[in-house]
Amino acid sequence: MTNEEVWKALETVKDPEIHSISIVELGMVEQVDVRDEAVSVCLLPTFLGCPALDIIRTRVEEAVKQAGASAVTVEFLRHPPWTSDRISEAGRERLKQFGIAPPPRQMPSGAWQVECPYCGTERTIMENLFGPTACRSIFYCKQCKNPFEAMKPVLISG
């Protein structure tokens, strides 16, 4: 089994809550080690308290074994911390397709503004910081009048 085969298998593992995006596109995969047919995968959780981590672990194990690994070890790392700028461009597009605004890349003075995933305008307002999960907030678009979710930005301050 090769590193490339493992990465290809990991691209099939979708986020349990956002079915349009893979853990690779979310930037969760930190390291892959292949030794003979045994594979070790180190992941960065988007939030340490995420209730979907066990599901993700199981799906990674299944996908990599199906690709040919005899044994798979999955470890969730606390360092380095996952940040929202790890989301790939393809991942940002997949979030929009699912109806979730990707997190902003930069936040001037702590404030953040997101584009509506439906019409693309920045004429949006946050309705509630607390969305259906710890990683999302509720927004409203003033232009197309749709409510939507946005991923919260998680950045390392310098």
C-alpha cells in the first residue's frame, strides 16, 4: 500500500455532518505513515469536543482497510491545532454547495463577515453565534432573504 493510495482513500471519507466535503478538503489530515500494509493516520479535529470524532475514526479505518491496509491506527492530535485556513479551495466550494458559508480567511479587528452561499453577496448579518453545532453560526442574507449557516473562523493569533 502506498501513501498515494491512502490519501485517495481518505478523500472518500466525508464529514459526518457536512456530506459534501471530505476530511482531506477540510484540512484534517496532518500525517499519513505507511509501513508494509499497516497505516497510521494523524488527524486534526476541527473542534476537540466534536461529537463526530468517533464516526470519523471508524470511517477512516474502514476506507483505508478497504483500500488494502491490514491494520489502521487513527490518532487525533491536539497540536498543531486545526485552523479554518486549512480548508482547501475545493472544500470551500463544497461547503457553499451544501449551503454553508466557508469561514472568512481574515478577520479585521475581530469582526467577521461572510458571503451568502446562495447569492454570493456580503450583505449578511449574524443572527446567532450559536448554530446547530459548535463549529457553525446562523446568518441571514439581506439580499436573497435566505437564512444560512457559516463555519466559524478558527485562526491562531500571532
